[in-house]
Amino acid sequence: LYLWGVNDTLSQGFGSSATHALDILPSAQLASGTRIGEYNSANSDEYRAAQEAMATGTGSPAQVPGLRNLSAVACSDHAVAVLDRSGAIQDWGTLAYFDSREIRSGPGGAIGTQVGFRPLLDSSEPTPRPLPEPAIQLAAGDQFFLALTQGGDVYAWGANDTGAFADPNWLFDVADPARVGTLSPRRVPGLSHIARIAASQSHALALSEDGVVYEWIGALGTGSPLASPRRVPGLPRIARIATTGWQAFSTDYDGRTWAWGRNAYVGPQPGQTSASGLLQPTSRLDLLDSPTLIPDLEEAIDFSSPNGDRKSTRLNSSHT
């Protein structure tokens, strides 16, 4: 596994902390390959060097020591999960939930609102996440991870404030530590015989073995939260799925590509009202309530989308 990027801090947090995603990399700024997260804080030179390493990160891919025989990797905003060839999962970095509770502060106990992220995971060392059976696929959302097992079950762990666990009997409650999230993977109810999973900032998809697509966290076409997985209506038998920040895509067995969600980032469409090539946010066409066939993308064979990104790549039969 190779990593690169910026080890930025988690913004709007209760106390600023590094994401730790790159902490496990040896740092050129520290002596003799010391890891970014293993500096001596009492040594002012090492502390300064570590802060510089965390701020600047690395622009060149650096190999993560100690991780071998990996088959998959998934990256949330501030954390990384890896899957090895035996089906075992490890993760590290920062997973946090959003706390918007009112707090009493100021003269006379005046009520003010403080908002920010509180970490569930805050680690610079890879930690195992055991499942009842080996995993075969990973996916990552904003502050959560998903895993698909050999038996076709889906498990989630991380923050619960977006509804990643899709469990109406275990809804998020910021005042209840037992309901803000968990680092012990929980099975997503209502899903079985699943063949593929996908996740993004505010959405999750699962594709069953018989080609049915399920979604949860948020219904992209309406913006309404989903308490449990629902079957996406209006789709034929589907072969592949992907989801970005605010859109979802699927390809059927005839090679046709379907999309739903925010249309403002899809590109020019009939009825476009913006000279910039994007639809105006006030346009009704900004939301695709149900899957819509994308023209001129017949015979698609594959597509992929970086986690949380708003771009997608699709290949047709001529590889253009």
C-alpha cells in the first residue's frame, strides 16, 4: 500500500487534531525514518518537524510499512481501511460524528450553541475490524466504512449521524454515547445476497445477486433521509453500481447507464438554464427523482468514481 496527500486537521472539531491518515508513514523531516505519529513531543525540534510533516504531507507515494497482501483499500474523508487477501480488515485515521448540542456558556449561564466533530476513531495505528466471515469488498463514506462479506451481507462501522447503519431501531442520538456510532461493524438490516456495494459522502448503494439496487442514508432524488434500505425504483436488472457525492450511477446488462440525484454536476442537459454548463440550483431539473437513462452512453462496460468525489468516468465499447 502506498499513500500520499496532506495529513490535514479535522476542521470544526472539539480540539484540533490531525487526521492520522499519514501518521504511519516514515517522515523525511524526522530522524532516521521516524513515523509522523511517533515523534517525541518533548523535543521541540521533533515536534516542529512533525507538525511540518502533518501540514505538508507527502506529494510522492510512500509505502506503508507492515501492510502486505492487500486486495482492496477505501478512503473516507480522514481515515483509511484496507482488506487483505484473507478477508481481514484494518483501519486507522479519524472517524467523527457531528455534535450540535446547545451548551451553557457566558455570563449568567447564557445558552450558546457550539458545533463540531467528536472523534470515534482517532488512531495512527492500523486496527483490526473483525467480521463473522471474510470480507470481499470495502466502501467508504464521509465518516463511515462498509464491508461486503463472502456470504452477501453488508456491515457498517463509524459515525451514525448520517444513517450509515440503516437501522430504525438504532437511530443517532447525540446525547447517547451508545448511539453516536460504533467501531464494531454492525450488519445492515434488510440486505442479503448482495454482490456489490458502493458509498460516498451522503449515500450508500448495494447491488443484489439478482441485479436489484438498494440505497440508504439519503434518497438522492428527493434529499429525504432513509431509515432503512429501499429498492431503487425504475431500474432494469443492473450489473454495476457507483455513487459520488450527490449522484448515483448504474449500468444494466444491455450496457445502458442510468443516473439519479443532483443534476447540477452531471453536465449540460435538455432544459439547461445556465451558460456555465451547469443547471441553476433553482431549476426543477436539479434533482432527478428516479433513475434516468443517460443518452449516448450505450454499451458501457464499466465505470468508477473516487469516494466522495463529484466526477465519474465511464467507458463504452470503443473505450472512449
